[in-house]
Amino acid sequence: MLSITRRLAIDDEQDIQFEFMRASGPGGQNVNKVASAVRLRFQVRTALLPEEVRSRVRVLAGRRMGPDGVLTIEARRFRTQAANRPDALDRLVRLLRQAAEPPPVRHQTKVPAGSRLRRLEAKRRRGRAKQGRRSPAQDGTS
């Protein structure tokens, strides 16, 4: 079990799969021979997560989440598989911890009276300026 928070843990053997592939970038002769990049696949749909956490994971994951409910994290920052694997797990844990925190409650506030008055006065000034640009009526009709 992989501990996310005090109350939240996931079964890393059942819900997480690792896939190893060749990474692009620097690495000398090794880059074409060694599969050092890691692709972590986390089954969000089948994981034992509360529904509100699951929905926040979908939002936070964005395009890393496929339509099949699988979150994909690719780690290729380091040159070795041994370093990229914990990096991918760490990124997954950070994402799940962020999703486990409920969003802050937004308290609705009123627009201050002074702001309302300044806005209305600015509208009156703009109206008077535009009114001054009009050409006077020719025969008294508007």
C-alpha cells in the first residue's frame, strides 16, 4: 500500500503499472540501448478513492487522464530507470495529495458602496463627454 495522506492509501501493486521505454535527450551511447524512461499508469476508475477525490483528480490531471480513466505520468528527467521510477511515484503522490485537499470555501462579498458610486460617476462622465460630441439638431427634432 502506498500512503497518500493519513486517511488515504492506494494499492500500488493492483492500481499502478510501470512501463519502461527509451528516453530521448542526452545519454551518449546509452540512449539507444537502455530503457531509462518510465511511464506510470494509474487506474483512477478502479482505485479505492472517495468520489470527490476521484473527480478532483480528473480535473487536475487534465490531458494526462485518458477517456478510459487511466492517469499516465511519464518520467524521463534522470538518466537511470532507478531514479525515474521514484520520480514518477512522487509526482503521482503529489497529485493525489493535492486532489485530497478540499478546495477552499469561497465566501461571497459585497461590492463596496464607494466602488459602486465611483463606477456610476465614471459612467456619467463618459456619457457627458459623448453627448458633447453630438452635432446639434437641425430643426428641433432629434
